[in-house]
Amino acid sequence: MLERVFGWRDEPIGQPQPASRPVPTPPKPSAGLALALGGGAARGWAHIGVLKALDEYQVPISMIAGTSIGALVGGCYLAGKLPELEEFARSLTRHGLIRYLDFRIGGAGLIGGLRLSRRLAEALHDTRIEDLDRPLICVATDAQTGHEVWLDSGLLVLAMRASYALPGVFEPVMCGGRRLMDGALVNPVPANVCRVFEQQNVMAVNLHYDLFGRAAVLRMRASDDAPVGEDAFRAVSPQDDDERDAAAQRRKKLGLTRTMVDAFNIIQDRISRARLAGDPPDLSLQPRVRDIGLWEFFRAAEAIEIGYSATKSRMSEIQRLAESYHPEPLRL
């Protein structure tokens, strides 16, 4: 537990400990917003638009907790490299994307990820998380135990890689003797991380909210006829018919990749709903990025604009929340 929160390592009881061992302490809460940036693969470029809008309106950010691509964008932002990341994202094309994918057969993932890691290392060099001007927590998953791992110190590039190591696609990352995978498996939108660090004003950016509509249970006959439950689902869905039809057509194209993507979407959607219901943020932002596929990284311009517009549309609420900071306990 202590390792996940403060980065301490488990050590056998009874062994002598160094007298000069530093004791990590959580950062004190400060004015502004604590951001929880959720996972979502290519949809995560929307986080760039969110951060640009917050900067444009001079909304202070006290810390960032990021999962998967949320950790990538949040880390680059706090390292002062958001413009470079945006330039890189906008430069991606459908065919040019292949340059950054080192496909492997027989490994732990289809993509090694080393080419992308080298590009990140060129921009961030040996930047360490503890050297950033504000706290950053990158959420990952321990592949052996299933534990949620919070990376709050060490090499920034390594922490980001561990957070977005999607199983079956990117190879797991060895870190501190643990094999780490994508944090979205356990905490797709890490609002609770900000709460642990005593942040008063938490805004979550959830990229999965509008993927499936509200959770529903359908009863239908087990047959190979046309899906009788689809019309019923559409009737209770808050989404527009044309968007639902387009998404349904894409899901009909079966295949290994399509099946993996659908499964991961469902997992993230259901886990994020459950966790956010138990520990809700003060404000939840849901950019409508459902039409951008998980691997359509070449649609960065569209995703960034959606994130920017979604943030501007709720800027009055965001500013009001950011200003409601009470450094001392309220006296009634």
C-alpha cells in the first residue's frame, strides 16, 4: 500500500534500515485544479486541447494524475513539452504512423514501443518526475499481482511507458523489479489519486463516458437472427441516431484487433463508471470523442479541437471550481 502511494518498497521485517533514508511526504494541497487525465489511446489527444484551454484562461493546475495516454500528455505538459507533443501528434498520418511501430512476433506484445520511446527520450532526456514543478502520478498495473501502481518519482519517460503499455499491443515495462502494464486496467480515470494527495478541487477528464451510453441489461432470444435488442438499446440511448449507427457499423467488422479494442473499451467504461461513482471528482469533463478509434492517432487535430471546445464550453464552472480554495479549515 505504501509503495503504491508514496513509492516505498516492501522490505522484510527485521532487516536494518539506513538511518539517513529520506521519508517522502505528499505534496501540500494548493490553489487551482488537480487534474485526473483518463486513458483512451488515440482519443487521448483530446487532453492536449483541454490543457491548452486551461492555459488560455489561466486556470492554475496544482497536480496531474494520469493513466495511459493521460500520463503521457500530463507528463509532457508539466515538463514544458506540450507544444512539441502537439506538433508531433498533428504530424502523424495514417501511413506515417507505421514509422513509430516496431512490430514483433512471439513477444509479449505486438509492438515493442522502442521507436516511440526513443522519440520521447530525445525530447525529455533524463527528466525525472520529482524535478517537475508540480506533482505528477502515472498510474500503471502490476502484471503479476494486479496491484495498482502509482509512479511518483524516477525517470519520466519510463513511468509514462509503463502507464500506456496496453496488454497484447505494447510490451510490458520492467520497473523496480516489477512487470508493469497499462494503468487503465485498474484505474482508467484516476480521480481518487488526487484525493489521496488531499487536493480540494479535482477535475476528471473521462474519454469513455459516451462510448456505450448508460449501462443497460438486455433480454433476447439465443438465435442467429438479426439482433432484436439493438433497437431497444438505441431507444434508451442519449446519443444521436446517426452516431450510434456509425459506431454499430464499425463494430460489425470482426477480427482480432476489433475484438481486442471492443473488449478494452468495455472494460475501461465499466471500471471508470464504478470507480468514479464511489469517489466522484468535483467536476467531470467528457469530450465527445467516441467516433475516434483507439488506434486513429492520425486524427489528432480533430481530437485536440474536441477537447479544447469541451473545456471552453464549461469554463465558467471550471474557473469557479478553481477559485474555491480554502487553505484553512472552514469555521462554521
